[in-house]
Amino acid sequence: MLLLLGAFALVPIVLPWLVGRIGARAFYVSALLPIAAFTHAALQGAAVMRGDIPAEAYDWIPALGIQLSMRMDTLGWVMALIVTGVGALVMIYCRWYFRGKTEGVGQFCAVLLGFAGAMYGLVLTDDIVVLVMMWEITSVLSYLLIGFYNRRAASRRAALQALMVTTLGGLVMLIGVVLLVVDAGTSSLSTILAEAPTGPVVDAALVLILVGALSKSAIFPFHFWLPGAMAAPTPVSAYLHAAAMVKAGIYLIARLAPVYALAPTWRPIVLSLGVFTMLLGGFQALREHDLKRILAFGTVSQLGFLAVVLGYGTRDAALAGLALLIGHALFKSSLFLVVGVIDRQLSTRDIRELSGVGRQAPVMAIFSIVAVGSMAGVFPTIGFVAKEAALTAFIHEAEGGSPWGFVVLAGVVLGSVLTAAYGIRFVWGAFWTKKDAAGLPLPRTEWPDPPIGFLGAPVLLAALTLVAGIAAPIVDASVTPYADTAPASSPGVPAPEHAYHLALWHGFEPALWISLGAIALGALVFVVSRDRPARRALPFTAPDVYNAALRGIARLSVVTTSFTQRGSLPLYVGTIFVVFVAAEGTALVSGPVMRAQLDAFQTPMQLVVAPIMIAAGLIAVRARKRYTGVVLVSVTGLGMVLLFATSGAPDLALTQILVETVTLVAFALVLRRIPARMGEHNASVQPVARAVLAAAVGITMAIIAVLATSARVAEPISERFPDLAYLLGHGRNVVNVALVDLRGWDTMGELSVLILAATGVASLVFVTHRADELSSLDSLPAAAARARRPLVETDEGLRPQTAANRGNRRAWLVGGQRVLPENRSIMLEVIVRILFHTIIVVSLYLLFAGHNLPGGGFAGGLVAGMALVMRYIAGGRYELGAAAPTDAGRLLGTGMAIAVACAIIPLLFGLSPLTSAFWEAELPVVGHLEFVTSTVFDIGVYLVVIGLVLDVLRSLGAEVDRQTQELRVRSRGRRGVSA
């Protein structure tokens, strides 16, 4: 099972490539994995029914007691068969549904298979924390599937709505899971249910978990997202919204109900909301004209029915509920797929535009009627068997005096009437010949016959509802082990004389007559409501409430932002500093008296450098030009370089000087668009208050530093770093080994911050779009761009390389020719020509030597970034494009992916994340060679830093150049027009 789960995670990666090669036939390949998982689950059926529950476990996060544990009991087995079996058929169906389409199909295929894997893991995992993770993965993947038609506003809104509702419910459920795990002392779901802890904490946890379950399964008041999700492609509706995703909440209710259905908070929530949802969905389905929306609201109604039956918590109800779960997956997915065929062939789903389709497509019409019959509970389908069992269970509960039994029985009967009515409406709307107001038949809708393979999946699923009904004893034997885990009846209700069993015929019992009466009344309701105009029961709908809530949040955020974010940087910084001084000052004054140990100096260099840094800081405060202030601030940073270098920290000194240089370049790029003199537009106000605050911050920080360094009473962990660096990281450079090995998690977090910072800067500068076209060859001469050939120097100037001039010198720094003459420096171009490649080589040396010598990925990346800075300064934005003909985002993403891979790969070998391996060998020429896998992590750091520098140069440099050029051209145009 764990191997199959891993395959579900890995196989989707290659599917976009495969779709690009063989088109929609790649869905056949993607279906092989669900078929394999279905076959595996089917082969485990005999063991599951014997009680020999297959189980696998792998310690994932031992410190938290979290395992990747898979356990296939009866409920998990049934759900695994549904998820994989229906999933395989839907993927085969997709081959025909997406026939001839290519845009986005590769991603769709991959996401659909990934979703199937997430559902497979969700229903089989025995760790409730992992269940929550799978739960949220299904929400994210469903968002991508629902929003497949991302160019349509309706699809984007529906996807976002589904994501927000289900994710909000999932977050609430996470709180409940944490409470339950803490109270039970374990995250094993089977252990929790076996020990069945109780108490106020557990009751609160159950309420929170139910919020997640109800939101996922579209139970009122979360029901509205499901009809909106019908904007998705029909295979998504058939799989996610009939057989898989919406069943996740029902599965969780079914998992907990045998143990916790009698908890004081359970039945009032599950049963009342379930009955109301069943009636609300059925009523709304009668008002719809879109076939998919009829089925969508019908699904909402059926989910309410499932929540009631499986959530009731008695043995017979559990037996009926699991049979109904199987039947619903079969008949509802079949009907959705039928709608997909109709929509694909006729480009409409409106029942007012369909007439006479049934006579032209008799096979599809017959099996659709079979599926609708199963939904309505018509003999001899599995729907009939399940509904009769449910009615029998609730009749016994009502007769035994259970008030909830009476409420649920009445609700199920009324819901069954509505189910029959909208089921008939679906068949009539899709296949019947309509008549006009005069009673004459409408012209029939011409039906182009679909490929036989297109009908295979819906026909097979509908046929299985008949097979399952006839084979009711086999279904009974399969699901009885789950039902036996629930109590025989509710408290105060006598247990039935005989245990109920699923069968196609129980005789003329009350449940049969109630079922027949519900179908007859449903037909009458359909006839009465067929031609009546739809009317709202209330002046608003659930989507209206949802949209109003979003608008209210948006308005509140605007008010809050306008109050707290006034656009004044001094105000923001001042607020931060005031809070800092107040908080830390209070802690210092109210805390115990601490002694400070001060030394006049440790090295003579401190006596030389410290006064210079202090003087530079004071002069910077008085500077009137921005660039002067930046340079003076850099002096303090360069002073730190000297202090680091003379204190035995060459790595820190090297990194500090590189950071100061890159920062100075970034400031210089920004200052081009800012007035040169400070206060030119907005003069500084309240200088005295600013000076007092600045002094308070400085004094507070100084006191904290002195006290913190004097307060240590234990041996610092850093004392062991040299030994740990060599023994664990196999490196002599303590700083670098600490970054990539001993404290690799910190470095990964810092890389994420760097990527976010680069993305934020770029987003502010690239206002309209983020497409970086500066690095494309189109910025060079057109002939070379078209030929994709290098430029060489000829007597006629720069020309693309050909066979005739192959021996000529290759042109370099060609971007300088696009720079304005007054901004061009030949001397600088020559210097850059000489030094660029040398600097790149030095950066690589620092990268690979950093494990034992000063350097590392961060320092090496900064050096390579400085080489790019030189190319940009020498040749402008076009030269930058020639120097780095790739998007900065690719470097950032590749570097982060390498770093994350270094964290994940050790897990596959049972090791902790970021565990490094070490190899050494004696080579004939090279000699003794050592390699540590943390070097690969350092390569990721190297690429991220280069990507960061490149993104800063592209955004603050090249893009600002482009915007300035556009403004200059517009200004010239306006002057020309005025002239």
C-alpha cells in the first residue's frame, strides 16, 4: 500500500510530458495505476472479511509519533475500491472527453491522478494527522481541477469558492484533531477508536472535526460550493463530486460514528443538518434546467442522506449506509458521465434545448434510467437494497421510542419523494420528447453518435448498480464486519430480534410499501412541478451570503489597512522601534539585576575601526544626499568586515564584504528613481523626537547585547561545533558546515525568505506582467535572433556566424552597442572582458572549497552575482540578457528544489531529513578525494543567491531602464505633438 501511495506521488510527474507525446491517450497510461491499486485491494478482500486486516507502517516523524501507516479494514477497503475503481474508469473516459484537445490536458491528467492518490492515502491511513494532510492535499488539487477552464471567470470563482470553504473547514478540523490527539495520547486512529476517550475536550474536538467533515461533503451550511463546482469538466464532477472528494467527509463520519455517535454533540449536528440538506438539495434540484446542476443538487441531497444513515450510529443503519455509499458512487458517477457525453456531443446541457435524444441514443437512455432507478430506490438495484435497509433501521428506532429515529425516518421519506421527483426530471429533461404550449412535439435534437469507448464507463457503472443489487448477499458479507462495530440500537431502544442482512427481497414489509409510496409521490411531485416557474423560497441564497461575507471582509480589510497603513515609512519604523524600546525596556527594568562584564577591547583593530564606524554613523545622520548617506552606512558595514577578519572569522568577513557590495549596488539602482537630496519633496519632521527614539533604540540594544553576552552560565553549544563539523559534516570550515549540515533547516528557511524577497521586489517593479523578455535573443540583432547563432566580428560589423566566417573572433559585450554613447565606457568594457570569466571561476572555487576553506555556496553565489553586476554596468540591460539568458525565477526555483530534495531524499532511506552521506577514494592522478552530499545542498544555495542578484538586476536595473526609456520616448512624442 505504501508502495502504491509512493507511485501515486511520482507517476503524475511524467504525465504532462507523456500527454505532449501521445495526446489524450496518456489517460490510458494514467489509468493503469488506479487499476493496479484496485486489483491489489480486491485481492485483499478475503483477508479483510476474515478480520486479517492488512497493515503497513513507516515511522515518518518519530519525535511526534507520526507514521505513514496504512490499514485496510472493511470501511477503508470499500472506500479504496470506490476511489481506485471509479477513478480508473473516469480516466479512461477522459481519453474520449479530451480527444483532440491539448491545452492544459497534461496538467489535468497529472493532477487527476495525484488526486486519486491523495484520496487513496486518505481512506487507508491510520494516522489521523496524516489524514488531515491528505485532506488538505485533496482540497488544493480539487481547486486545480475545478479551475481547469482558468480563462473563464466562472471557473475561477467556483474553484476559489470550493477551496476557501473546504480549506476553512479543514483548518477547523485540524484544531479538533490536535485536541483529540493530545487527549488520547496517540495519533493512531484505530487506537483512538479502540480506547474511545471521552470528556469535554473530546466533545469539543468532535464538533470541530465535524465542521471539517460537513464542509468537505457539502452539508448545510456548506452545501453551496458543490453546485458552483459544476463549472469544472464533467470527469471532475463524476469523480470528485460523486465518488471521491465529497465522500471524504462521509468517510470520516462513518469512521467515527460507531464509537462516537452517542456523544452529546454528535446526533444534533449530524442528523439535523443531514436531514435539512437532503430536503434542501432535493427541492433545489427540481428548480434547475441544467443537467449537471440537477445532479449537483441531487448529490447535495444524497450526501445529506448518507450523512444521516452512516452518522446515526447503529448496526443496521451502518450496514445500510455502507451499501448506499457503494450505490451512490456507482449511479451518480454514471449519470455525471452521461451528462458529459451529452455536453460533448451537443454542446448544451439545458433540458429546454433537448428533445427526443432517448430514441436516438437508446443504450445511453436505458442505462441512465437504470442509474436513476438506483438513485430513487427502484427494484432490483443496489439503491433499492440500501434504502430498504435504511428505512427498516429507522422504523425500528422510531417504534422503539427514539425521537431521533422518528425525525430521521420522516426526513428520509420526504427526501426519497424529492429524489424520485428530480430523478424523473433528469430522465425527462435529457431523453424525452418535449411538447410546446400547444401540446405538439418539439423538433428533435439531432444526436451525433459518440464513440463506443465514450459510453463504456457510464454504461458499466450503471450496470454495476444492477449487479450489486442482485448480488446483495455478497455485498452484505463484505460490509457486515464494519456494521458489527456499531451498537445494535440506540440507548433505550430494544435491540432487533434478528440481525438485519442485505437482500434483494425481504417480503412485503413496511419499508417496501414506504419506498413504493415515496416513488409514486415523487412522480406526482414531478408532474406538478414540471411546468411551474421556479420561485425562491427566500429572498437570498447561500452563494449570496457567501459573496456578502467576502465583500464584508474586503471592506473591513480596506478600513483596517487605511487606519494602520498610512503610507508613511517613518511612522511604520517609528512604531516598531517604540514597541521594541517599551517591551525590552520593561523587561530589563522589571527583571532581576544582572551583572555586566565589559572589556575595553579584545584586539587593537577594534580601537582603530570602532571610532571610524561611529563617526560614519554620526555623519550619515547629518547627510543631505541619499547616496552620501548610503555610502556612509556602508562604511559601518566595511568596519564589521575588519572586525570579523581580525577576530578569526574569515568566512563572515568575506560574506559581509560581498553583501555590502551587492547592497550598495541595489541602493544605487533604486536611487536613480528617487530625488538625490533628502527632504526635497517630503522634509523630515520632528527631528528631536526622532533623535530621542534613535538614541533609546541604540542604548536599549547595547544594554541587551552586553547583558546577553555576560549572562551565559552554561557551556555554549558552539564550543562543540568544530568537532561536530568534522565528525558529522566531514568539513573543517565550521561556518559552512553549520549552514549546510548542522543547521540546514535554518538555511532552508533563509532560502525561502530570499525567494520571497526577490519575488516581492520583482512584483513591485514588473507592475503589469512578470514575463522577463530582457534575456531573450530578440534584444540582439534580428538576424542572430532568428538564426539562434552566435555573433562574430567582420569587416561589415557584427554578423551571425556562418561557414565563411567561422574562424572570425566571436563578438562579446555586444550589448554595449545599445548603450547611449554618453553612458558607454570602453575602458570598463575591456576590464569586464578580462575579469568576468575569472570571477565566475573564482565563484565556483569558493562554492566547492567552502566545506574546508573560507567560502561556500552563499559567498560563491554573491561573487558570481558581482560578475553579473559588472556585465550589466558595462553593457546595460541587453548585456545582462546575454550574460544570463534565463529567467531568474528558474534559478531560484531550481536552487530551492535542490535544497528541498537534499532534505527529502534521506527520508527514503529511513534517515532524518538533511542527513548527509560521505564518500572518499584514492584516485591515481588526483589523489585522495572526499565528497559530502551536503555540497549538493550548497549548490542549491549558490543558485538561489545568483537568482536573487539576477532578479534584483532585472527588476531594479533592467526593468527600470526600460521604463525610463519609455518615459523618455513618450516625453519626446509629447514635445513633438506640441511643437
